[in-house]
Amino acid sequence: MTAFDEHEQVVVFLSGPYRENGRGNTAQHVHRASLVAREVFSMSTDARLVIPLVPHTMYQGMDDVVPLDRLLEADQRLLRGCDVVLMLEGWTCSTGAVREHAEATRHGVPVCLTTAALRRWVREGA
């Protein structure tokens, strides 16, 4: 097993729809984010560990415990500590994901719009 130094680790924040305008499709969005997380992990090499941070799975089922605005606030805090943000399909239709995109841009966190772009960023730009 390989131990990675911090500079050999890349943390990728996955940003995309969780639910659509406060209704339905949550399970579908969580499932899709989980599949993308697997793809992100697969970008790891012997020299670099690529770690997806998936708020979709972290907060699933907590809507009734913590108000959505507080969850989005937590997302933004976590996002600022990541190396890069990957925007998931449909992100422009998600108020939360649009806010996360703006937060990343405001704090100089690189944003990738596709997994192919992320793969290039990990290979060339990380």
C-alpha cells in the first residue's frame, strides 16, 4: 500500500443537483453523484490520490434535521478547502450548485465542468 504526501493528494468537491427546487429526484441525484465519485477515485495513480468529496451522500436524509440553507453554508465551507470543484450534469438548474460555483470562483478554487476536464486537470494542472 502506498502512503501519499499531502501534495500528492487532490480533493475534488462534487457540485450538482441534490433535489430540484425543493422537490423529488433526490435518490437519483445521490446515485449519480456516487457513480461520478467512483470515476473520480479511479483517476488516482500510484503517484497521486484523487479523493472525491460528495456532499450528496454526506447530507442525505438530513433535510429534516438541518435547514437547507445551513447545509449549503456547510458545503461552501468544505468547498473552500478543496483543490478543485467538479460540476455535475444539471448543475445550472440547481440553486445550491450555482452558489457553489460562485463560491469556488470567488475563492480561486479551480472549476471543471466535465470529468474529462477534471482528468486533464489532475494529470496536468494539479
